[in-house]
Amino acid sequence: MAQKTNRVPSLDGVRGLAIGLVLLWHGLFAPLSNLPNHPLAARIIGLGRLSWSGVDLFFVLSGFLIGGILLDAADSKHYFAPFYIRRAHRIVPLYAAVVAFVFLSRYLFRSFAAGWVTNGIPLWQYSGFLQNFWMAKHDSFGSNMLGMTWSLAIEEQFYLTLPLTIRYVSRSRLWWVLGGMIAGAPLLRMLLIHSIPQGAMASYVLMPCRADALGFGLAAALMKRTPNIWGWVLRWRSYLYVALGATFLGVVVLLLSGFTAFTNNVFGLEYSLLGFLYFLLLLSVLISSKFEAVFSVRFLRYMGTIAYGLYLLHPACLVVAHNVAAWIHPAQSGWITMAGSVCGLALATAVAAISWEYLEKPLIKRGHRYKYDGEQAPDRIERITVPDKTR
């Protein structure tokens, strides 16, 4: 039977950090990387190489939150229907609206936007959340406005198997499944990188290749619900903070060596290190009052609240803003690029806030009419049970 659950505000802040990193990468560091021989851009990009990994933090957090919901409801008679109905209310409407806008924009704004919208992926693949397979095959993200949806496809594919696994696999055997996910993903990445020309892209966008980050999140959820293990984590939390610092330094070393999303100098193990870093960060937020306070800052929490809309909407807003900036000031300039990014992100934030208030929040509330057994009407899907912290 599903247990009564309580919201953890700091987890909205963690989600806010994740979307903040994504926005920094797409809005600042990636555009500036296209400016050749620009000394200011080179310095700024050097400081921001870690920001592209915001999506890895999303994977860890998703594994933790969704895995926790399913673990709490595993014995519920009404299990599959509430989960998938809620997920559909949360994911599909805004996603469908964005995809439809991109596909229709060439016809609705033919003379104005035809040169701005590029896309080679068929609509039916977006409809089935299969676009990441096309991307892996063609070594391309396919769209300048929908390229980021590869990560959404990974999560939707993960949701197809996760409920079955948690429902029918015992807790003791679930640890073996998690071990297979965390160990198997880097092995598969290494195999793809060294066996096919599109290996770098395939290892980046295919769900089994990113199962380690999702598995780290699910492991954290299972640890929270295993009293002996969680008690051990609380007793030895000082070592966890040391491990977090050491892992962060390891990531910094990778960044200084030139690591990006597709370099794979360590055969794809870099993604596992990033997943482990964010796993340790998540645990630290759950057990430390200081980490909790940092991630409970109102701005971060609000960014986390509207993160889904921001993630889907910011590429289109950035494309529009950058093209308008280029039309106004054709000469390529780092300052014009940054100005376009600031305007694009401001527009995305405003539209995402409206989307949250008038589309997403009402639909989430509607989806939660479908309850697990014994559930007492939570108002958000991202809820977990968290006992009092040891201060």
C-alpha cells in the first residue's frame, strides 16, 4: 500500500541546478564556442565545460524520484494505471504542443522562420519517443529546436521497464539489477564507441547507455527505503562528503584535460563519474542541513518547479533570439551572442512560467485524481518519504 508522502523542497532546488546548467550550456557556453579566435569566449567556455552535464543530474534525480514513487506503491492494487496516467498528464501535453509548433512553424511563418527551423526526424518518431534511435543511427540531433528531446525519450523508455521491474523483482534482487545497470552502461558505451562510426552519438543518446545515471538515482531511492543502509549512510556521512569532494576534483581534472560530451577519452567512463558525482550530491542534500539550505533557496526552487517547460521551450526561444540579434547586428560578436542568449532565456522563462501556471499545474492536479491504494491526494508527483534529518 502506498505510504503517505511529504514534499522535499530542496529537491526542487536540485532540479533548479540541473536546468540552470542546461540553460548555461545552450545559452552561453555552446554559442560562444562557435566564435573562432575569441579570447573572452575561450576563457568563459573553459569555466563552463561542466554545464553540459546538467542532463546527467536530471537522470539521477529522475531515477530517485520516480523510482521512489514506484517503490512506495509497489504493493498497491492500483499500480500501473495511476503511474502511467500521471506521467501522461505530466509529460505529453506540453511536449505535444512544442513538437506541433516546430512542425507547423514552417507553414505558419513560411517567410519568417523557414530558415530557422531544421529537422530531419519524422513526426511519428517524436510521437513514439523514438527520436534518440534516429539520432544514434544518423549521428545527428536532427533538429535545432527539438534536439534536446533525446533525453526525454530516454526517460520515457526507462518508464516502460521500471514499473515492471519494481513490481515483480524483490528488493534484494533489485540491488543486482541496479548493479547491472551501473556496470553495464559503461561497458555498452565502450563497445559502441569502438565498433561503429556513430558510437560516440549512440553512447550519448541511447537509454541503455545512460542507465548508470538512472541507476544511481534509483539506488539512492532504494537506500532511503532500507533502514539499515540509510542508518549506515547517516553514521558515515562525513566520508560521503569527502567522496563528493574527491569526485568533483576528478571531474575537474577531466574538464581540464578537454573532456566534452563526445570526446570519450576514458572510453565513456566519464559519464559514470558524472553520474556518481550527482548521486553523492543528491545524498548530501538529503542528509545535510547545510546542503538542504543551499538548495532550498527560493530562486532555485522556482527554477526547478518550471524546469520541464524551460527544458522544452528554451531551444526555440534561443533560436528566435539569436536570429533576431543576427538580423539586427549581422557582424559576429561575442557580446551580441550573449545579448541574444539573455533575451532568449528571459523569453523562455516567461513562457515556461505561463505554461506551468495555466497548463502543467492544472494537468498534474487532474492526473492525481488517479491514486495508488491508500494515497491521500498529493498535489505533485515528485514526492517521497523522508524522515527527520540528523543535524
